[in-house]
Amino acid sequence: MAALLRAVLRMREPAAQGKCLQRLWYCGGQENPKRWVGNRLPTSEEKPPGTETEKFVMVYRFNAIRVFGFLSRLKVAQTAMTVVALPPGLYWYSQGLMTVDSLCLVSGIAGFALAMLCWMSYFFRRLVGILYVNESGTMLRVAHLTFWGWRQDSYCPVADVVPLTETQEKPQDVLTCIQQYSGKQTFYLSLRYGRIVDRERFTQVFGTMHTRQ
């Protein structure tokens, strides 16, 4: 996972990619769903009671998440095309138009593509793009990716979040694990490549850590 993250960040050109992909997640640092590409609104888990009218403040963001969203959608499309090519291969083999070696090659490529899709999806769906905290400091909202590479918001009580100061996580690591006492969900954020927007609120949730602003 860390190696994949480093590879994407090295290839990423902020000046060129930021303009055309920025609207997937936020515009000018402020959330504005109506201006996202394709007018696609983020899917969201049901809001906990009492938070419907509360304002959420951004405390952390990871600009490269939009690149991972694009890669996720690209991988889904590539895997679909690979798997779709398998039935014709079986038909051609039954008609004697394809050798068994070629059929095995096509099957192997399809199987490898599916395995890579599962692995990449597991990682991408847990990679944090943006973190929000409500004004009362009791609820954390996590913006991450769905299986299809689109944004999804998940909610968890701040009291259920394990502070990073109570774990073995280090801020200089490429990926830092966000855990919950209940064990419901696990997310990954990059303090090394991401940016803490509101350090005070971030510290209230995750504890005091020596991270870059």
C-alpha cells in the first residue's frame, strides 16, 4: 500500500491534474457538491441522530485522493473489459480457433485482473481523502472512496476513535491507521503527504503529534 501511494505521488503533477480533477472533492477548500464533475453527489451513510443540522469543519485533506479515485474507476473498467473477453475465448477454443495455451493466458489475465481489483479496492476504500469534525467535537466524518471510485462519507463518534498517541503509529510513516475501539471500521490517512487544516480540532480527536502543518 505504501509503495503504491509513493508511486502515485511521484507521478502526480499538481499543476496539471489539480485543475481538471479538483472538483471531485472540493472547490477552493470548501465543500460544494453541485460543482463536482458530472454533478455526482457523494454517497453517505445515514447521519447519526442530532447531527443533521450541525456544521462540520474540515480538519485534514489529502489532495491526491482524486487521483486514486480516477485509478479506481480506471481499474474497474479495465477489469470489466478483461473479464468480458473470457467468454469469447471459451467459444473460440470450443470451435478450435484458439489453442489451450492462449485460453490459459486469457484466463490467467482475467484472474489476475480480478485479484488486483480486490486488493486495490480494499486499500482505496479505506484511504482518507478529507476529515471533518462537527462544531461540538463529538462526531468525525470521513470522506473516502467507494468500490467504484466515487466519494462516500462515513460517520463515527469521536469517543470511539483511538487517539494516534495510544497506538504505535508514527506521523512520518507514509500511511497512518485510524482505528475505532468498537473495531467497526479502519481507515488510512497520510500525515506525511496530507495536510492538517485545523490543527486544534485534529489534536482534540487524535491527540498531540509532531506533524507538519
